Amino acid sequence: MDFSQIRKPKDQKIEIANWDQTFVFDIETMGVPSKVKEHCTYPAFQEPKYGNLKDPIKREQFYQQKKEEWENAEADWWQKQIDKSALDPITGRVVAIGYLFPYAYTGEDELWDKIQIEGINSSSHDVCETRIIRNFWERFNEACMSYGHIIGHNIEKFDLVFLMQRSWQLGIRISPMVMNGRFFHKQIIDTMKLWTCYGFNEYISLDKLAKILNLGKKMDNYEAVQFAQDWLSGDKETAEFYLKTDLDLTYKIYERLMGGK
């Protein structure tokens, strides 16, 4: 399917929220292969367990077989590390952050059209990422000080942790209000945590929860890893639609869970 042809649904409506500076956010990340090579190490070969094999010739053959398997598996192992590197703030980076400010816009324009996306460009990843993350913490502070909500799905386990750890690596000062001891700030609303009633280690995807609540669904056949590819290759319309859909669904879930809409 050619996602570049997809546009905003004609019946798309997002109503206004109730708190000043409240915002919904979602981050998109990408892996950095050079960081994978720098921070990952292929496990060393371990002497195999021979069991009841006593014959020295057969033991040597078994040893060589296992060593060959270990050597042949290295390429696949490195590829797996690269594939999942976008999920680790040590081997990945922020590509973009999308914002939906439900209270900031009144008037005739629909909120979908006012969604803001800040992303890196292809020439200066480090500079762009630093600017994007600093802007996030400024918005975060404003929301906390005005008693607004900072809304997202699975943000306590992923988005906020990723942003905090990338900030520390880049020398960016994080918001002093993000944590209250070992807990996140009370103004942070994680729709996944809210749905699971803050159950320990319970997880539900954004797509599944949206379907359960009959609020829509994510883009079909589109993985998060494709966002960075589309964004940096010039197909920003597809990438933007994917991110806007996630923000829209998250806000609708927030409305349902907090207000019963």
C-alpha cells in the first residue's frame, strides 16, 4: 500500500481539552549502527557441554561443529542488535517528537491540522536532536507549572526514560519536576498505566487499546522503524500521518479514560 497517498480522514474531529499547557506527545527514534559497534560485544565462544560423549575424536568434532555454528551466527547477531538499537537510548537517538496541544487552539481549525512535529534533518543529527530534546523539557516545565497534563502511551516505560537518558548523554538538563523521588510527576498521564490501573509490568499496545475502546486503529503494515526511513528519505507525509495518528489515538484514549467520552 502506498501510504504517501493517505491524508487526514474527512470525518476527523478532535475536541478541545480543559487544561492550559496540556499536551500529548510521542517520540520516534532510530538506531545508530556505529553506536551498536561501539557499545555491543558479540558473546565469546563457550566450551560446549559434551554430555556422555567420551570419545576424544568425536568430542573434537563436536567442538569444531559448535565453534563453526558460533562463527556463522555472528552476522545475524549483529543484525539483530542493529534492528533493536532504536529502542535503546545508548544505541539510538530521537528522530522526532510530535505534539498535540488540545487546549492551545480554539477557532475553526481542527486540532489535527495544528499538530506540531519537530524532527532532525539528514545533515546535523546531533545538533537537531539536542534542540528537539531541550524544547521538550521547556514544554514539560510549562505544563507542570500550569497544572497541565503531559499525556502519552507507555511514556513512563519508554518515551520519558529514553528522553532522560539521551539528555544525560548529550549534556542537556532534564526537568527537575519529571521525577518525584522514584515516581514520575503526578501531572504525567500514561494511558497505558491508566488502563491497566497501574498494575505491575502490565502492558497493552496503543493499537489494541484503541480498538478495544472503538476509537480507531494505527496504520496497517507500518512499523515504527519505518518512520525514520521515511522522514529522512523525504517521504515526510507518510511519516507525519503515522505520528499524527498515534497522537490522535492517544488523546482520544485519554479523553475516554479521564472523562468518559
